[in-house]
Amino acid sequence: MFSPGMELFVLVVTILPCLCFDPPTGNVVMWPFGTYSVQADTTVMLNCSVEGGNPLATLTWQCKGSTFVGQNLSYLTTSDSRLELKVDKTYHQQNCLCTARQQASPNGWVGTMSVQFNVLYAPDVDTFIIQSEPVYEGQTLNMYCKMQGGNPLATLTWSCVNQPNVASYNISIPTDAVWKLEITSINRSYNGMRCTCTATHKEFAQRLNKYNSIIVYYPPTGSVVMSPSGTYNVQTGITVTLECRVEGGNPLATLRWQCKRSTVEGQNLTNETTAASRLILNVDRTFHQQQCVCLAGHQASPNGQFGRKSVQFNILYKPIITLDSSTAYINESVDFRRICKAESNPSPSVAWYRGTTFKQSNGILSIPRIDRTDAASYVCAATAGSTAILKSTERFMLVVQYGPDVNLTITNTTENATNVRLVCTANGVPPQYTYRWKHMLGSTVIRDTFDQVTSSGSVSTLTIPRVTYEVMGTYVCEVNNGYRGRDGQIAQTRQDFLYVRGRPRAISVQNTYVTDKGTSLDINITYISFPEALNTSILRGSSALPPKGELSVTVSSVPVTVLFFNKNVSIDGYIVQLHFSTFETRHQGRYQLYVWNEYTYYYDFEIIISDKPDHPTGLVIDQITKSSAVVSWTPGEDNGNIQTFTLTCQENNGEFHTNITLNYTISSLTVENLDISTEYDVTVYARNAMGTSESITSTFNTISVAVTLSGSSEYAVPGNDFTLTCDVPDEANSVQLYRRPDVFLPVGSLQVALGQCYNTLTTPVQCGPNVCSCIANSTLYGTVFQWVIQPRTGDHGSVWFCRRTNPNLPVSVEESPDYTLNVADLNNSLSVHFGYNLDFWI
């Protein structure tokens, strides 16, 4: 018992084990060890142990140089390990090593123990082969039998011919079994004999055999045979069959063909005992005196050449004819000569025929001073030998060229007849003609060019669309084919006269004759008439002619000059002479020339006393534009004196724009450079030496401009909105705004679509307030287009215009007059709004 105040002490004792290291007491023991024979693909148990030691030894395994992990079987006093392996033939002559290590042993190493495997396995039957090559007769044959692998190696034996010169040898190497068979001085009797190699091994269930036949090369037994051979006659174009063969030999001979020194392919007909080949040729002239050779080759023959056989062709071919030309074109009256040459085998004879009629027996066809009747087909015939088989013909055309014979057919006609035809025909060789027409009267050439000529082949037709006196005369048809006619001329002509019957015609007469009162008056009227006039008279329409004492009339024939197609020609005509002794007022009036020549002809004329001109009539003002107009009128009678016309054009404020005097030939004038939308007064009157006529007057207005550009006020305030309006009364689909001097790149573009106004300068955007607008009359057209701009003082005086487009109007594009922008102050720039609040500075 413990009393109070006593101290208690407790003693704690800890017992620790001894940490002592002791090496193993035994050596490394392994089983099996040393050399160990084992069947391939057998599972082997390797055991390794070491007695004693603290701690126990550590055991490791290595097989074929690689680390393996064994099964740990250690117990209290023994370190033990087992390694289980499946041994295949790769383990043959390989080691498995057990190594023991323990830290109490010197250098931590206890010892090692190993086993080396002797693996028993069968050879690789797939490597069982016989190696042998063909040999030539008299050489030594070496034949090898081989089988790879196996432990032990396979046992090989030969079974072959039993001859003194046959021997076999074992020349095996460590990894392969090899057995050599040797036959010396071999001959063709060995060819085809079979030798057997037998392989045995304890792993084989039975013997294995390999067979090989001996191949002995030897040359053919017979010579080269060819059919046909030597010299062979054959006609060109014939198919020839050549055959070549060689008996015997091992292998059979190789046959090849050469024709004309070039290799050709034959047809192989070889059988078991005979090498044979067939060559089929279509021979032509190129084979003449050429050879086809059959060459037999064999490796057992010297230089590989066994023999050859050949045939030489003698080609019989039809004559080949050569003419200077297939067709001869010869001018008439020229000597003609043509040579025919022929070549054949055998040599040919040559003869000439006209059609089928014999002409000459040599190769030269000769015709002196050839005539157009000599034109024909000529045949050159060449014959080789006595048979018609080797006969050739070649023909050529002899064309005699001569100038054409010309015929012209003209039928007389009447005035106003239509489509009168003059026909010219030609007959010559060659029939390619050039036609030329001429129209003459006497020696004067009236015309040598015509619009209505059609020429085709041997016919040329000159058509007169409407007959007048002017077409009367001699017509010449000239034909040329490039060759002379019988007259020696190149151009051949024929001519005939075309006579026109028609009404008489006055050729020198006036509509009005002017004279002074109380003077004598002579009037000469000439006319022509075909046929000749039968009755000529002067008549007075409403009253009788003056008595003979006051007027005398005579008619006589005279040569007259007339215009035929603007050429002056002289023909037979008539003159009517009127003589007034004293011309008085009672003699004034209408007179009439009357002529009858089967047709009736009247010509009215007037005789008056000289006076001032009558006033013009029919004043017309048309083709009015914004700046011009055409003024035209009908002249009045000049009353015997040449008149002029005076035209004045003035604005309604009295300012003259035009004041011009024109000669009597002018009755129309275009007045230009007029002001837009302005009223003008026009006056026209006539004047001659006797005085001035009364005036005729009219009034017109120039048209207004269809397109205008205006501003929203007279002056723009800098920086403030200002509206430019393009007014298009005729409607527009699109309008562009331009600032000069640029007339190509617009600064604004508006277009009507679906009844709305769009800004189309860039991407189409519908117009909005303070940007742009338009008045649309329909879905596609509008009349008023507006842009809102913000001018600067620097834009004062800038010039603008707009351009409208309407494809449905006669003038699809039209521009406004220029508009000048007035800005109150001067700055530097101008902005134009075109949608989306964007400013484009210009």
C-alpha cells in the first residue's frame, strides 16, 4: 500500500530484435543445368535455390539475354524460384541463367547457375529443293539437293542413273543439309531422265522425295527447209505464203524472218519435234529483186546460228504509165505533142488510141496544127508480155481552146415597154466568159456600164427596165474567154441596132415666150419623131390663129443634138418656125404644137408680153424645233423675166433675225439659230427686172424645252438646304444630275420604281425628307425630280444640268439647259444629300 505523499516509480523495459546480416550457407543450386536436350515446343520447368542467409538471397532469371520473372517459392530458410518456359527452336544453343544476390555476400553477389538448351526440331520441309540448270551436250551436270534447318540436320540421298560417270557428295553446312549429284561428259541420251532426292529425319513420319528431270541442250538434227526458195516469179499484188521448218534439237530452233533487210513477224507453227513458221506477204514492186530470209537460231550451235534459207522475188508487174499531164489545154492552130512513158516487168510496148481507134504505135502522140475537132479523150495503152493481165491504160483529155462565137438577139420595141431583154450568147472553150456591153449612136459611145446585166455561163442578158428614146441605138456585146478566135482577136464582138417607136417629142421649146409689145417675134421649136412625122401643125386653143400676114409657120427636117444619157448626139429631127411680123396684145395666149406619127403628140406653150412676177403661193412652215424651222413656198410666174425671192424672219418685237434673197431655183430654206419658245413673223415676195410682187406672210413659234432645271430661289444661302428641281413634262423613268465640266459622272441619280422614288447613285435607297423626292405618275415614270443640296459660297457660279431617260419616247435621252447656281457668299465646297444622311462633297 502506498501512503499519502509517497512517490511511485515505474520501470519500462523494451526488448529489440537483433539486426544482424548473414550470408547464405549454401551455393546456388539449379536444375536442370549444363546442356539440356529438349524437344522443340516443349514446356520446361527450371528451379533455382540457395540455402540460408539473413536475409534470404534474391534470385533473378535471364534467358537469351533477356530478363524473365520467375515464380517465388522461398520459405523460412531457403530462397527458391521456378521459371516455366515453352522452348521452341529459337532456344537452340541459348542459355537460361539464375543469379543469386545478398547484401551480406562479397559485392552483394552469391553466385550463378545456367542451363544451355539443345533443342531437337525437324528441318523446314518448305526449303526442300533441287537446284539444277540445263547443260549443253559434253558438259558436266551439277545438281544440288538442299533442305534447311533441323536438329539434327536431315539425311539426303540421290537416286539417279547408274553410270560410271555419275557421283554424289555430301557438302552440308552447319545450318543446311546439301547433297551434290555430278554427271560428267553428259550426252543427249540423258535428256529427260529423272533424278530423285530423298530426305529422312527422325521427326519425319515418312521419307520425303524431290524429283528433277535432266535437261540437255543439243542442236537440231536436220537442216533449214524453206518453201518456196531460190528465185520465185510472182505478179505484183499477189499474196505469197512462205514456210520454213527445222527438225529436232533441244530446245527446238528459233525461227525469224527478214524481208528487204527488215525484220517481219511470221506465224508460229512449231510442234513437239519441229520448229516451223509461216510468213504471208502481199508483194508489190518494192519486192523486185529483194529477198526474204528464214534465219534459224539455236543456243547449242556455234554463235547461236544454226542455218538460213532464202527466196528472191522476181516481181511481174503491170506497166506504170507516166503522162506529162492528165489534161492538155491547147490553143487552136498550135502543134501538139505529148509523150507517154511506161515501166513494167517485163518491159512494155506503148500505143496511142483516140477513144478505141488506134492512132500511133510509139510513145509519142503528135498532132500538127491542132483543130477544135481534135478535142477528144486519148488513151495510152502499155502491155507487158503477151497477156492482157499485164496491160495498163491511162487516158487524158485534149481540150482545144478557142475564142467564142458570139450571137446577139435584139427585137425592136416601143416607147414605155418594160423589161426589154437583149440576149448575147457565146460558144467557145473554155466556157468562162467575160462580157462587156456598149450602147452607141453613130460613133458616140452612149453607155458602157449598165445596172441590169446578168451573165451566167454562155448567156449574158441586158435588161432595159423601161424603154425611152434614149435607149435607142447600136448595142455591142463583146465576149472574151482569154483565147483568140479564128480572126486572131482575143475579144469577139457582135452588134445590132435597137429601134424604138414612140410619140414625137419636143426637144427645144419653152413653156413661155416673153416679148415686148409692137416688135417682131421669131419662135423656133425642134422635135424628134420615130417613126417620121406624118402631120405637123400649130394650133391655138380658144381662138383662131392670127392671119397669115401676121403669123407664118414653116416645118422642115434638120439634124438636131439631143442628150442621150448626158451625151450629146446628133440625130434626124424637125424644126417648126413661127414668125410674127408685129406682136400685139391680141396675139398673147396659149398655143399648141401638134405632131402625129402613128402616135399623137401635143405640146402647149404660151406667148406673153413682159411684166413683173406673180406673188409666191402656198407658204408652209414646218419641221419646227426649239432653234430652227423649214420655210417653203410655191413660186409664181416670172412673166418673162428671171425672178428672185426675198425671205425675212423677225421676232414679234420687230428685230430681224433673217433677211435673205434667193435665186429662182430655190423655194425652201431652213432658218436656224432661233430662240427657244419665241414667236416669229415670216414674209416672202418675188422680184424681177419689171418690179416686185405682193408679199405672203405667216407666223410660227419655236418649241419649248421639254426638260428644265431650276432652283428653289434666285439665290442660295451658304450652308442652308437648297432644292434643285428637274421638270420633265414628258415623263422619265430616271433622271441624273450633273455639275459641269463633268458630263459623264453624275452627282445625283433618281429612278421611279413601283410608284416610289429611289436614290440610285450607289445602292438604291428610297428617297426621304430633306434628301430627294419625285412625283410619280405611274409605277415606272415621274415628271418632277428634286435634290436637296447645301451650297457653299465657293459654289457661286457653278453650272448644273439634268438628263432624263425615257425609252418609250422618240428621243429617249434629253438634257435640260444649263442652270447657273447663285450663292450669296463665297466659300469652298458644296454638299449634296443623297439618303441615309450621307454628304457627298464635290
